[in-house]
Amino acid sequence: MKVITIAGTPSSGKTSVLLHTLNLFKAEGIKTAAVKFDALATQDHDLYQRRLGIPAIRGLSDYVCPDHYYVSNLEEVLAWGHEQGAALLVIETAGLCFRCAPHINGVPAVTVIDNLSGLGAPEKMGPALKLADVVAITKGDLVSQAEKEVFLHRVRQVNQTARAFHCNGLTGNGVLALKRMIDQWPEVPSLTGLKLRYSMPASVCSYCTGEIRVGRNFQTGNVVKIHVANQN
Amino acid sequence: MLQIKTEDLAPEVPRMASITLLAGRDKSGRGEPLPQLSVEAGQSLAVVGPTGSGKSELLSDIEQWADRDTVTGRRLVVSDGPTGRPHDGGGIVARLSQKTSFVMDSSVEHFLHIHAECRNRGQETIVEQTLDAANQLCGEPIRLGTSLQVLSGGQSRALMIADIAFISDAPVVLIDEIENAGIDKLKALSILSASDKPILVATHDPILMLMAPRRLVMREGGMQRVIETSPEERERLAELRRMDAHLCRARDLIRAGDTLQEREPAL
Ligand SMILES: Nc1nc2c(ncn2[C@@H]2O[C@H](COP(=O)(O)OP(=O)(O)OP(=O)(O)O)[C@@H](O)[C@H]2O)c(=O)[nH]1
Ligand SMILES: Nc1ncnc2c1ncn2[C@@H]1O[C@H](COP(=O)(O)OP(=O)(O)OP(=O)(O)O)[C@@H](O)[C@H]1O
Ligand SMILES: [Mg+2]
Ligand SMILES: [Mg+2]
């Protein structure tokens, strides 16, 4: 089974791009399955089921750190994909903070970013963009050619090795490029023992364990303070 | 902070001498009557046909570098261009359509500089050239200090066209329905042609159709035939342009709060 991880800012077009891409596989009779990881709510699994008729599930991290929840459930999700008899399993993630990246060494990693997010967005996005193998840039239909070119340039400044391309999540124009890449990618036999491309935060402070009060007195464990002095 | 060499950033996209689209199937799966379509650099081709006849789809095939793997089964071949299909990059086309607008919040000058910078172009002259060209296309002149967000529809369209002609590095230009932009269409086409790229214009506007030396007729998703604009048609074009100008004048007057005179000068 092929596996890909797909990350991106909220509403950047991850599901839209995947729906069009998976539809191309469907047309070739290739079985696909989708998993959506999110923090509090999502209807994406429902979209995959209804629009493509493929098996799809979701995992909501709820009160657990979304990043940790995601990595803790990868083996389960892979096993589920195998049970569905899928030849391609896509793992869509959202709700992760952009301090982290869901991408795994040895698993093709796609990051979606949209042209409307501002020219500063690529630089701010962190490891999810920096460590991706493929960057799909959406919503180019809404901006000028010039802005598309500048945005792509900014993406390249952050990630020089990724294959970056423009595509339209509404019409599907451009997703063929992604489909062609997936065709070339190898299967991922197992996730066990593979390593995240970027480590997750060392979050062991009182807030990790349910503290909700604001103030020094309530902060214990790994607490880091802002440097307010000498910043100007 | 990442340090990056500028050479890595703007890989020069080679000019393409021509692009050729090899026929596939129309909507009902029949082979297309026209076996192949070629457009040379600096040439423009109008794509005409009723709504739903496959004009936009044809432009998509070019944009996606179709290789018998799109819904139409067409195949794109370029001569004197990159040999493989470029997986990386913004693709091979600059596309202009009705929906595009500027979303950036900056001055025209800053914006053109940013774009020229990431294309590795000599900045001063190219920014001026681009603005000059844009100002030939629209009525109200655009100033360098103007914010992109206050440009009128016609002004932004003009700036986009000039920018595609002078700064963009995509070797092919696709234009999908820009008729209502309120800009000088003939000049727009000639500025784009001067940039020496193949240009395809999908349109419902008879003036744009006749402005291109050739036009492709689409029907039911298939390429039917290519028609060369005849000398008679070019004469008719002059007449249509006068009518268009007449209509524009009336529109401008009414818009400006004036009233139309009883006797407008005859066409
Ligand atoms: N105009 C335009 N809209 C797009 C494009 N891609 C996605 N959208 C729209 O953007 C919205 C969000 O798209 P989704 O695909 O749900 O985004 P997502 O990244 O999966 O969102 P989450 O999973 O909720 O984080 C939808 O309304 C899409 O129709 C695009 O290329 N152009
Ligand atoms: N050769 C083809 N085979 C299958 N489907 C096609 C083919 N050509 C076009 N289509 C489909 O037909 C529909 C209409 O085509 P398209 O949008 O390109 O029309 P258009 O000429 O651009 O129309 P409009 O003038 O309204 O913009 C689209 O869904 C497109 O995917
Ligand atoms: Mg989604
Ligand atoms: Mg169209």
C-alpha cells in the first residue's frame, strides 16, 4: 500500500486537492482510503465517503495535543488501510500547530498552502513546509499571475528541494501533477520504527496536564518565558 | 534564517518556439476532426465556440502538459523547450482569467519590484517598462505609488497583462475570457505578442476573435478546424471596432452622469 501524509493550514484546500486526485485513481480502478486527523471537529471523512465512495475515517484529538495524538495512532491507521484493501492511503492532518509537522521519513509528504495566505505565510509555516517533498499551492484562480509567481518563489526560499506546483482545488486543474508523482512513489510496507522528520515539542508543563489558570503560581515543569527587554 | 543563492530560485524557463497539441477525443469519445494544433511563439490564436464547447478544457490541457492522461486524451508537444515535463515550478503557462485579482496589499511599485526581483530581472528598467505598457492599455493612468487595491478593474487587468508580457517567466500565455475588462484589446494583444510567446485566447468577443490571425473552432469538446482571418474579415473587424468604440463612448458618458445627445456621430 502506498501512503502519503498531507498537511497544511486550515482551509488551504487539502481535502479539495485530495478529492480531485483520488478521483483520478478511482477512474483507473485503484482503491484508495482516507484518514483525517483533526483537533475538535471535521466532516472531511464524510466528504471522502460521499464524493468518492471510498472508505474514510477521522480521528479527533480533543483534549490531547493533536500532534502527539496523530503520531500515537499511525500504526492503527495503517492497519485500517490494509483492512480496506486500499492501494493508496492518504492521511490528511489539520489542527496541528505549525511548530510541528506530521511528515515522516520514508513516507511521501505533501503540504498544501494557498495563495491567499499572504506572501509572508511560507516563511511562517515552519517544518510542515520546509520538510515536505511536494508543495501544492492552491487558490491561484483568485490571484494574479504575478502573485502566483512571487508566492512560489517564497515557497522555494523555504524549501528548495520540494516539487512545488499550482493547482486549483475547485476545478481540479493541476492535480494531475500530484497524481503523476504518486504513481512514481513506492509502497510503504510499515510505519513502525520510521522517524518523524521533525521532533514534537517537549511539552511537560502544568498546562499539559489540565491546568487552566493564568499566572506564575500555577506554572510548573517546562516553562519558558518571553524576553521582553532589549527587543526594540 | 535560510540563506539561499538567487541562482537556485528562478530557474530560467526556456522560450518555446512553438507548442503543438495532438488530437484526442471529443465529449462523445469520437476522434477530433482536427488532427493537431500548433501555435508559434509570438503568434496568437483565438479559441472560439459556444458555451461548454471545451475552450477552457483545451487551455487546461496545455497548462497541465497533457500526455494522453487528461479527459480529452490530447498530448502536448513543445519544440525547442524543456524535453521532459517540468514537475517543478509554476508550470509552463501564465494564465489570465476573469476571476483573477490582486490580493496583495502594496503599492504598484513595490509589487513590481518584488516580482522582478524573484525573476532575477534588471529591476529599474523593467518596472518602468511594465508600467508604461500597462498605461497604454487603460484610460486612467496607473501611478507607481498607487495601492494595488484601489486600481480599477481595467487598470488591474492592464497591469496584469503588462506584467505577464514583461516580467513573468512562463513561456506560454493563456487568456480565458477578458472581454469586459475595459482595456484596449488590440494593444493588449500586440504587447503580449511582442513578448514572443505562444498566446491562446478563449473568448466570446467577436473583436478578439478576429484580432488573432487564426482561430480554432471548438464543438462538443473537440477541435474542429482552424480558420485564418481573411482580408474581408479584417475589414469587418475595423467596422466592429468602430461599433465597439461607439458603445464604449456611450457607456462612459452615461456612467459619468452625462446624457446622450440626440444625434451621435454616425458610425
Ligand atoms: N477559489 C478556490 N477555492 C478553493 C481552492 N481550493 C479549495 N478551495 C475552497 O477552500 C475551502 C476549504 O477547502 P478544503 O479543501 O476543505 O480545505 P482543507 O485544507 O481540507 O480544510 P481543513 O481540513 O478543514 O483544514 C473550500 O470552500 C474550498 O472549496 C482553490 O484552488 N480555489
Ligand atoms: N474532449 C472532452 N472530453 C470530455 N469532456 C470534455 C471535453 N472537452 C470539454 N469537456 C468538458 O465539458 C465541460 C465544458 O467545457 P469547458 O468548460 O471547457 O467549456 P467552455 O468552452 O470553456 O465554455 P464557456 O464558454 O462557458 O467558458 C467541462 O466540464 C469539460 O471538462
Ligand atoms: Mg480538509
Ligand atoms: Mg470557459
